[in-house]
Amino acid sequence: MIVAIMQPTYLPWAGYFNLVARADCFVFLNDAQYEKGSWHNRNRVLVAGNPHWLTVPIRHGELTKTIAQTYVDDSRGWRSKQLRLIEHNYGRHPHAADLAPLLAIIGETSFDRLADLNVALIKSALTALGIGTETVCSSELGIPGFRTERLIAILSRLGAKRYLSPRGAAGYLAADQFTERTSIALEFQRYEPQPYTQWRQSRYESHLSILDVVANLGWRKAAAYITDEYSTSP
């Protein structure tokens, strides 16, 4: 069985969903420490043709907590502001209507913890993309430890034969001697997104939120884009 593990980020890019699609089981590492200024609570979309950050404000004093323990600051009216910005900038895109399930989750105040909000958005997108990978949150497994020690314990608990990792983790996995400490095979994700047509955009902007991919391609073509089956030919 192939297992992948990643922290739940906010409205992630296509590569995140490619990682999930290639695994048999995907673990949301929701009890990792929250990092200010990271992808945990923000991502990029296009506003007036330029990359712009969509940010979820976090309550003061939450910076030493895990993602699962971090609460969204709804006192600042960010949800309605963000929804207006998305609708204003993507409302005329060819597949703007496909964003509806994600926008509904952004506007739902019952998702008041950052991890719950992120996981709900990712799961909604996975359903719309037709990606049926099994998912589990690390907080549900009750496995202690740090870094690679805990990573191996999670993989062992799930019966993993192969661990699919983002390439960015290669350095610390080597430093922690992952391959020397376990018989679980290590494989690195290889995903190179190709340009797609962005509405009224003269210069292609890569590595944007899934919102941009879906608004331009729709869910069906977005699924092909994520799984490396997308073609720009007619």
C-alpha cells in the first residue's frame, strides 16, 4: 500500500491533489505545529492579473498550537471579504460556477478550527475531482514521536509498503536516515504542472490555488490536469 502524509493547507495547489491521487491512503498531519506565514492559512489566486494572497486570520495567541488546535479569527469579517474578492475576480471565468462547493465551505462559520476548515475544503475538492483515496487525520491515530520517528510509526500502523513523499522533504528524510531505519520503500512525487489557459491572462502564473485551476478548467479537466493527463490540444 502507498501512503502519503501532508499537513492540511488552505486551498492547496494542484500538486497537493496529485500527491493524494497517487496514494492508496493519505494522512492529514493535522497535529503538526501551526506555522505563521505558511501555506497553513493562506494561498495565492489571481487578482487583476497578479498573484494575490488569500489569508485566513488566526486568533491571537494561537502560534504555539497545532493546526488542529488553531482557531480562525472570525471577528474580522474575513469570510465575506474573501468571498467577494473570489467572486469578483473569478465570477466571469468559464467554470466559475464549479467553485460553489468550496465557496460554501469558506462561508460556513462552523468550521472555526483551521485544520477542520482546510480538511473540509480538500475533501470537497477530492470528491469533485473524483479522487477516491482513503484519508485519515493523524490526530485520530494517537501516535507520539517527532519528525521521521513518528512518520515511520504512522506508516507502520497503516501497513504502508511505500511512502510517497514530496520532493521538498528529501533533505530532512536523508538527514534522519529514513531508508536506514525502515524497510518501507521511499518514493518521491514527480509532478510538473504544465501551463493551462487562464482567462484574460497574457502571462501564465503557475502554482496557484486549486481555485484558479477549477475556475479556468472545470472539475473534469482539472482532474486530468492533476493526474498528468491534461492536454492543451483541442
